[in-house]
Amino acid sequence: MNDSRVPLPYSTPALPGVGGALRTTPEDFEVEEVPAYSPSGEGDHTYLWIEKRGLTTPDAVARLGAALGFDPRVAGVAGMKDRHALTRQWVSVERLDPARAAGVALDGVRVLAMGRHTNRLKTGHLAANRFRILLRDARDAGLAREIAGQLEKDGLANWFGEQRFGRDGDNAAKAREFLSGRRPPPRDARLRRLLASAWQSEVFNRALAERVARGGHSRAMGGDLCVKHASGGIFYERDPALLQPRLDAHEVSVTGPLFGAKMRWPEDEARSFEESLLAAELPAPDALERERKVLPGARRPYRLLPGPIEVSLESEGLRVCFVLPAGAYATIVLRELTKQSE
């Protein structure tokens, strides 16, 4: 095992965790998509609202494809959902009669509803995810609410979670081998993209850890490229003194790099910081251009603003409910509450 993942400091280090056991059963970890839009009722694409248990999203789609006679490779999904969970999400299939899917119930997956729409679902066609999680044997609801209150007030570091890096935690290291030219890349396009994405995520975590060490995930740096929470618009701010009040008011957040050939760069001090990070990570200057199909590049907020986190005491432990924007990891919130990793 070659695990090069970055140590992730806590955003609430002064508060101890409530502990508890996570994912004892799939029902302990419920996830439901909040779609970016609903099926319109017309079109060539059939949307299936599915519930799956103990399966990855590709495995669930493959079982549906075998039962309903479609190629799972052409199905569309907005996001991948956890295997060790009870999850609900939309799947789109072109030219499938909705009546054929009505009431379909297979081992680990069933169809709850259907609808027609004009386009195929693609990654990112998702507003948020709603979580309902049981921390078994955790009892201190007061402490959990105190941690939750601090997260709601200050936000937390928007880390990529452990599941991003593969079962053995070495997907990023494997990607670094072919990105640096030491080994040829995998021939399988899906595997190549998976490994490259893990490398992007690990480097983002490294950038965020460095920013936290320099003063925090919401400390301004000259030339930062920021996102407006109200509109999603991206803008530069060269003057940290002008930017800091907007960060403190939760109006905007600083973004970090998901390195790729088309990534938008910050300026001034922030650009120098990211260029130095990339040079240390990937000495081959043409690597991003060479792999532009799997590494187009993007920006990701350094800060996660979770919104309300509801905590209730049940007979089996603490029930925690919250909604996170697409791309954010529930496990990052849970590690703050429990002060332990999965």
C-alpha cells in the first residue's frame, strides 16, 4: 500500500468528539439526492428514481440494465452514491418505456418512481445531497450540538473524503506514476479518469492544508480566485484587505485548484502559491496538457458552509441530519462531530 494522503486538521480542534459507530448497517447512513431539476414529463429520456442498499451506483445501474434490457454504459447519473448506505437518486435511460420499470424490485435496488425528460443526466446535474445518519452508541447530544453550532457559524475545511482515494488509499500515487511519465497510463479510460481525479483531490487537500497552516481556510491571500455563494460567479481580488470582510460575512469563499489543462488560475501571491505546489507535485511541465481529456481542471471552494445540522438523541445513538452542496463529503462533517475517521 502506498498511501500518500494528506493529514487533515480539524476545523473544531478545541472540542472533543462524541464518538460512536458509523455504518453498522446501511440504514444507518441514508443519502438522498436533491436534484437540480425534476423530469418535465416529456422527452426521449426516462428518469428512474431508485433506492439502493449495499451497492455502488454503477452496480445498481448494471442490475437495472440486466433486468430492463439497456446497456448500463449509456445510462446517466448526476453523482455516485456510497455503497455502505441506503441511498436514493435519479438514473436516466434513453428510449426506455417507463411502464417497463414500474415496480421493479431487485436484490439491492428498486425503482420508486419514473418520469420523462429531454436530456440525459450528467455528472453535476445535482443541487445537493440530504443526509440522515445514525451515530450508534453516541450519547452526548449537547456536545454534538456545540460542534454543529461552530460548524454552522464558521464553516469547515472542504476536504475530499477518504473514499475519494480508493480502498487502499493509493489511487493518487498510481496516477502520479503515469502523470510523471514513469509508467504508461492505464488503457481503460474510466480507470485512468478515476486515478487522475484522485490525484487532483489529493493535491487540492494539500493546498488546503497549507492554507489552513497559513491562517485558515477563510484567510485572504492576494490574487485569490473566489466564488460568490449567491450566484456561483467567480472573481479575482488582488487586495486581501478588501476580500477579508466578504469572507467573514460568508458572502464569498476562496477557491483552490483542481489542476488541469483548462483550469482558471488565480493571480499574484495566490498564483505563485499554486504554481509552486504544482511544480513540487508534477515536475513534467506537459503532463496536464497531455492528459487534458481526464484532467480538464476546475476550482473548488476551500470552505464548506453546511447550513443547519440537526442533532437528536434516539435509543440507539445520535441522529444527525443535514444537507450539503454537490461535491461535499458527509464524512468530513461526521469526523468533526466524532473526532474519528471511518
